[in-house]
Amino acid sequence: MSLILHIPRRNDHRLHCHIMCTLSKQGNFFTLTLTGDDDHRLNPNLIATILSALQKIKSQATHGSVLITTSQGKFFSNGFDLAWAKKSAAADGGSAMERLHEMVVSFKPVISEMISLPMPTIAALQGHAAAAGFLFALSHDYVLMRSDKGVLYMSEVDLGLPLPDYFSAAFRAKIYNVCTRRDILLRGAKVKGVEAVKMGIVDAAYDSEEKLVEATMSLAEQLAKRKWNGENYQEIRKSLFPDLCGVLGLVEAKLTARL
């Protein structure tokens, strides 16, 4: 995996960077950014880089840590890299569906890490989030998006692709309204910001990039001030989604209460 080093800005320690993804830390805030002007398709390299970044975040977490995940360009993430799957399969005579399955398997630990991170997590969606990109956003504790651009979209029903078990479990855990889940997963509805708030999919929507950034930082500051015990925070989160944790293979830890 090729890495690019960046000169750190004052009070900004660059921890880990890949051509498609950067991770920085400023104070209590970790910021994971999908970089570039493409649609941030989740190919094996990007998936591995995100997983590595999340593991680094977990290892460096302290009381008051917060993760913010965002992106550059028009897209947050347009899902798995289907073009890579076809190209890779053609190069070695394999099957594009086999390559897609490999990405599905490799992305599962990313969602496991998100559900078990010892800190609050915020997804700030600057643009479209589709399929696995939608799931990645939904795996955060809080989801904010823009109302002036960007949609949420699950494309599997339109593409004739199966829904992986942990995708289904995550949508059952995170979107409580049955009709909303139906429209997202069985109608392939493309949902904009204001509608997504009304449907209970995201927490808030803002009509500009500046307002989204301001709201994200304000929320992060509020959460960081609480300085929660990270181990306790992650176990409470896991306890809220027993079905999802079962599919992901996450086990609740036995914590000793301290007063």
C-alpha cells in the first residue's frame, strides 16, 4: 500500500495517509477524509486503508476523542468499485461477482470497527452516499448531510445484486421505520437531505458546505467535552444493536461498574 507523507500543520498531526484517504488528528478530533474529485469507490486498496486508519484511531483513543468522517468532491462514496471488479476479473479470467464478494468480505471488518470504536463518531456527508458508501455513513453514531446537494441511495435492487447479511442487519438496526427501510431497500429511493431528516435516517441537513462544517465541529466539541470512558461507550453502543453485533461477530465485554 503506497503512502504519502504530509507536512503537519500547527497543532495538526497527520497520522496516516493514502492516495484516496487521509487521517489527521487535531486535539481530541480525528478526521478521516476521502480525498480527490472521484466518486470514492470502495476498492480493496481504499477499504484496507480505511480499516487501517480505524485501527490506528482505536489504538490512540483517549477520553474525549471524537471521529469525524467526511469527503472531498461531489461524492461521499458511491459504493463498491464495480469497475475494478470487472477489470480485475477480466485480467485473470475470474468472475466479477467473485471480486465483488471479496470486497463485501473485506468491508465487513470496517463496519465492525465502526460499531466498536471507543468514541462518538460523526459522518459529515458533503455529497452522494450510495450502497456500501451509504452503509459506511450509517455506521456512524451521527449523520449530518447537505440539503442543497447529495442523495442517499441503495442501488442493489436496481442493479440486481444481493444484499449482504451485515448490510441488512445494519439497516434493521439503524433505520427503525419499516416503511422507510422498504423505500430505501426495495424501491431504491434516492433521498435528499431534508427528506432524510424527516425519515429519521440522518440527524440534520444544511444548505451549504460551510454550515455543514460548522454544525459538525459544534457537535464534535459538545461530545468531546463529556470525556466519556471509551470502553464503556463502545459497549453501550454494541448493546443497542445485538442483531448487528451477532452478524458482525462482536461480543459484549463484561465491564465492572465503578462509582
